[in-house]
Amino acid sequence: MEHLQPHIHLVEESERLILTVDHANVFDYIEDYLTEECDLEYIQYNNPTATEHRLIFDNRYTFEEIQKALLVLDRREIERVFRQ
């Protein structure tokens, strides 16, 4: 699992990419950014715990594509969203 940004982890598993975000506000921010700004479509969402949110992407995207999109984000903005 790669820690890409604060509160955000990405792992490749069984030809899928699993993006895990450990805070609800940060998750909303990331989901909006990836779907609206980057036009990335996930195939599944799950919420295994009260604080853990996951987006699952199929093999249309590479690890590097998702990683590149996330690394563009400003870490300070992510922390600001976290503190809301």
C-alpha cells in the first residue's frame, strides 16, 4: 500500500486499484476531484469501517494514472479539508 497524500492510500490488488481514504470529508473531496476534474470512473465504493472509505477502479487505469492525479493535489488543502 502506498501512502500518496495525507489520509490517502493506493494499492494494486487482483487487477484492481483500491484507493482508501481514512476521513469522510477528505473522501468527499477526493471523490469529487477524481470523478469531476479527472474524469476517472470507479467501479465500486465500499465503507468497511466508520472512518474508512474505498474506491475501486478496474484495469482501465494504471497505478501511475491514479497516482499522478492524486499527487497534483496540494497537501495543505487536503489537511484543511481534514480539519473541517
